[in-house]
Amino acid sequence: MNENKPLLKELWTSRALIWKLAKNDFKTRYAGSYLGIIWAFIQPVITVLVYWLVFEKGFSAKPELFASGLEVPFVVYLTSGLVPWFYFSESITHSTNALIEYHYLVKKVVFQISILPAVKVVAACFIHGFFIGVLYLIYLCYGFGVHLYNIQILYYSFCMMALVLAVSYTFCSVVIFFRDLSQIVAIGLQIGMWATPIMWSVSNLEGHPLLLTIFKINPLYYVVMGYREALFGGRWFFQDWKMTLYFWCVTILLFLLGRTVFNRLRVHFADVL
């Protein structure tokens, strides 16, 4: 295999193999358990229910207010933030350990190991697609209507995939030599969930412009707020062109960093594993 072959070209030419491996990865992840892949859906559903009961019923959280004056029930607001976060959390966790999990393929000289993180990212899409359906069901049950802006969910899902893939190449390369990275990533995800406006609103920071700017630096801010714009905001993603440009610049830089780290370290993977 030519290791100087562009990474994106490798992914594109291997798209059929990535899809096949992703389906197999998803099916075998829960093999041997009585409920099988149902476990993949149980935990996120319970998480949503727990947060809803604690914050809305326990702490009597009020509906969030948008600039347009639209009042959104807390459970809908919460779910629209948790759905992209579930995808990010699952895919970044599994893609970080992709090379370790598929160590037997890494040692095969003829196998394109660059597709392994992408396999994990695509495999996470199956659960994500299900929860987008759940989100729309909740959305419709609360009386919201279907409109053209809803289609932007597909765009923001693609944004999330691109961001995870960009980060995963750095993580999956480094974790082989520094296994503690998996624990650091887990801690980072715990912090990241609260650093992203999932269960709280950025409107609370309107009087603190510096804090607001710091939170907006997080590229997940763009995706989570994008999901909500697609559902309630009534605005196209390109209308906020500054945040769109910022997100894609950060994602491209992270991908270039990941590609460089991956290509530099890949010759040592088989020896360490």
C-alpha cells in the first residue's frame, strides 16, 4: 500500500469496505447478549429520561426562550442537544480505540488501516439515525410542524461526522503509545458535555461576552445550536456564515493535524501492537 496516498482518497476509494465493516462492527458489538443491539438504544433513552425527570420535574426547569420568542418545552430542548452529543461521545470513544481493537488488521501490510477510524464513525450513525427519528417524534408530539429548515439536520450530522473523523486520527494514533489517553478522553467527554449548551442556554451568558466567546470556540457549539436552529430557529446555516466558516476551518485544521500525526506514526503501529 502506498502510505503517501491522500487520506481522503483512501477513504473514498474504500467507501464500500468501510460501509461493510461498519455494519459488521455494529452487529457484533453486542453479540452474545440476550437483547443484542437493543442495548445500544437503551442507555441513551434512559439518560434522556433521567435528565428530563431531574431537571424538569425535580428542579422545575422552565422552557427555553429563543430570540424569535418561540417557547420550547424543556424535554424537546434537551433532546435536541443530547442527540448530537450521544453521537459525538460514542463515535469519539470507539474511534479512539479503533486501531487497538482491530490490531490484527493493523499488522496486515496490505490492509488500509486508515479506514478503521472511519468504520467506527460510520457505525455510530446507525444509532444516531434512530435517535434523530426519536427527536422528530418528540418534536411532532409537542405540536411543532414540519418545515424545510428541518432538512438541515442532515447537514449538521455531516458536520459532526467530519469533526469526529478529524479528531479521531490524532487520538487513535497517540493512544497506541500512550494508553492513558483513553481515560483522558473519557474525562474530557464528561467536561465537554457541560461545556456545550446541551442542558443550559447560551442566553444565560448574554451579560458575559467574554464567557460567551469562550464557549463558542467549542466547535460542538456550532453543531448543537445548529440542530436547534434546524428545528426551531427558522434560519439556514449559511446565514450565520462566520460561525460556519469558523467551524470548517477548525475541522480542516484538526484533520490536517490528524493526517500528519497518523502518517508519521503509522510505520510503528504494528511494532507496538
